[in-house]
Amino acid sequence: MKRMTIVILLAVLMIAPVLIAEKGLAAGEVQGSSSVGRFQLFQGTFTIVDSKNSRSEKQVEMFLLDTSTGRVQRYAIGVDKDGKLFEGWLDVGGTVKSK
């Protein structure tokens, strides 16, 4: 009977740290996943209106949405007024506000 009690006690002592560690890891996963999916890439279409020449043009671009701040940027490649090539994310000029 004493031997059985010792075996059960040893089994509990061996299993308890594993259960405690597993619970701690699960809590860490929940905290670490808060920033997963923060940035969303999507393709969108917008219209450029040139009222001076009475014409409009549709553009298809890649956009980056920061779901934490609502900041929207679009990916652009081009040549600036000094003739230098630029490439990168440009602010769209506002933030998306959730209701």
C-alpha cells in the first residue's frame, strides 16, 4: 500500500510541471498573436480626375492597411521632378475609421 502511494505521488510530481508549462505556453501564444494580421495588403482601384483637361483615368494599385492605427498607404514607383527614381509606400492622406 505504501509503495502504491509513493508511485502515485511520483506520477503526480512528474505530470504537474508538464501541465503548468503547457498552460504557460498557451497564455504566451494568446499574447503573441495580438499583432498577427495587423497589416493587410489589398489591391484597389481608384479614379484620377484631371478637371483641367476634362478627363479621368482609372488606376489599379496595391494598398497597405494598418488595422491598428487605420493608416492607409499605397505602393508607388515613379520618377520625381528631379528625375530620381522612387519606390515605396506613400500615405493616401487619411486614416480608415471603424464605426
